[in-house]
Amino acid sequence: MGRIDIKPPLQAREILFTAAPIALLLLSLALWIAFLILRPTPPERVVLLTGTDPGPYTDFGHLYAQELKRNGIEVELRVTKGTAENLHILRDPTQTVDFGFVQGGSGDAVRVVDEDTSGRKLVSLGGLFFEPVWLFYREGSVLRSGHPVALTELAQLKGLRVNTGSQGSGGPNLFAKLLFVNHLEAGDIRESRLDPTPAVVAFLSGELDAIVFVSAPESQLVQMLLLTPGVKLADFAQAEAYTQRLPFLSSLVLPRGVADLSGDIPPQDVHLVAPTAELLAREGTHPALIELMVQALQKAHGGTGWFARAGQFPRAVDTGWPLATEAVRVYRNGPPLLQQYLPFWLANVVDRMWVALASIIVVLIPVLRLIPPLYTFRVRSRVFRWYRRLREIDAQSLNGSVPSEKLLAELDALEDRVERIAVPLSYTDELYSLKSHIDLVRSRLKPQP
């Protein structure tokens, strides 16, 4: 009689042998598709648009590059004219770039609603620092009724020679917006757009009456002009009004003596307006790169400054562009937990793939319902496969085409094979049924007494 294995491990092995190939195939296929969609491995090289060199953007870019290099990411710093050029390059689908510095108000349109947003979609990684509008003028160049006065309103610049920033920087576009809300036009001033260093040279030599910088206070040229005798810094007395008309601006106060305490420079508090510098990325930039870059921003900009409190920057509020989902995640929850214990590349793969794996398991549950029927078919086929031969022997016995002695020998061989079949207890009825049918056919073959 066929062996009836009553040991539980047999059934477990049968289920395993039946389910494993299907589950492995489906899991491999699902993981491969998830790998293509999620791209768990980030690129090893990225391009960051900075600004003029030297300049704060380039200095901060070097800090980011050092931080990302620790995690195997090479950052190429690409020097540009400034934020306006960065914005054009980021939106240009023919350009190969990933990140770029952009300041609020650097778009070409005077009115924000008229801004051209065609091209690649952009997302923000957060605000980085304030970039005040530094309007320096030569002492005695601003007159009222023939007498020198302090510069507190942009209307006082009418007819003066003013350098608003280099072509491609954000300064000219931003200053055009300031003129617009004052009902002034570029033609009301004698505007020039020299690069920073030549502009300072022309300003100090008397060829310019005023010069505009839109920059962080770390700018060497800004700090030099603050300490230069005969050079004054305009006070935006209507700073709060500017923030209401141009929401991308903030109202700041440059404290008295912050540039030089011993020299009491500036000699009084100065009101300024300032857009916020942001780091933009193209929509679709690898999520792991965005997470890593935000962590670099937190290390570079988390300290105090002339206008920032500790921890104020980088920040996820008041951004001029939609905030990247991954940036929101870092600001809300901090760096991924796994990065504290695993190398970046491994932590990133695990962090991104476990969600996909959980989703795959949910999808596989209905598929796994096919396993019990397959398991039943696999076990029963061990018994039923021999019925074909038994039926052939029975048919040959009925038509007499084969001698009974030969058929009995084949029947004994068939029974011997059946004796070696092992099935779980729940399927023993199938095995006994086959055995009884073999006996039935044998009784027909044996001659009657």
C-alpha cells in the first residue's frame, strides 16, 4: 500500500515547494518594477548653480559640496551671473542642472502675476537667509532744495546715476519692482548694470551716485562699503509698507554699530527690506538628494547672523515656490533614522524600498490565495497520474489485445509504484481509492475458479 506520511513537516514542505516559486517570481518582478519607479540609488554627481565668484552663494555652495562629499555625492559648482540667470537655466529643459540659488523677486516680470513660469517645474528646499537691499550712495549726492539730505525714499534717486546690478543677477529685476511700487520707471534714473567689482570702482571714483546690492551681509563688497568714509546706506523708512505691497520682502533693522562697534558704524539703526534666498530644485530631482541637501542647509544656515536668530533658517515657510515633499519630511521629522546607523546609500535604499515592499505584500495577498488550489492539485496529481495507465490496462483486458499474464505483471509494477507514493493524511482517501481500483482491475484479469 502507498505510504501515508503522518508527519506534519511533509505538508509544510509541500506548501513551501508549491508557494515558493510563485512568491519568488512575483516578489522579484514587483521589486524590479519598484526599483525602476522609486530609483532608490541617487546619482553620484549633481550640478549646483551659484552666482558670481567670489560671493556668498559660491561660499555656501562649497559648504554644501563638502557635506555631500561625505556621503559619496560630488557637487559641481557652476558660476553664473546671479539668481535671474539661475532661474532661467533651471527652467530650461535643455540644461543639465539640479539645484540653484534664487532670491525672492528675481523674476523678469515687474508684477508677480505676469511672471513666465513655463519650462521645467521647480520646487523649493526652503528659505536660507535674508538678502537685504543695500542701497549705498555717495555723501552729498542726494539733494533737496540744493542741500544734501539723507536718502530715505526711492523718489530721491530721480536723475541720479545708479548701478542696479549686473545683467543676469537678481538685483535689477528686484529693484525694478521697488521702483514700480513707487510709481517710478527705469527711465527715471540713469541706470547702469555693471558687474559688482567694476561697479564699486566706478562708484568710489565718482562715476556713479548710488549702487545697489542684493546680498547677504557676508558679502565682502557690502562690508567694505559699510566701512568706507563718505559712503552712506539708504534707510528704507517705509520698510513695513514695502512688505505689504511685495509679500516676498521682509522688513529688517540693521542695528547701530553692528558693522563696527568701536567706530559706531552705522551710527543709527537702519531700516532695510530683504527678499529671502532659496535653494530650488527641479521637480523630479532624486528624493534622496533633496533630503541630503536639506540636511546640508541645516548645518550651513542654522546659526546666528546679523539678521537671523539661531535655528531661524533654513525654514519651510514663506517660500516663493512649492516646497519639495522630501524637504517637508526632513523639516518635520529630522534626518531619516536609518542614516544614524547605516551608510547613506544603504539607509536610503532600505528607507525607500521598505514602503514599496509593504505595498507589494498587500498586492500579493490576493495572489497568494491561488496557492491552496495549486497545493491540492500538486498532491492529488501524484495519485491521479497513475489512473491513465490503469485505464489502459483495463481497456486492454476488455478487448483481449494483450495476454492477461502480461497485464497482471504490468499491474503488479503499477501497484509497486503506488506503494512508494507519500501523501499527507488529508489525502489518504485518494490513495486508498487508487489501490482499490487496482484490485478491481486485477480481479477481472484473474481467471475465475
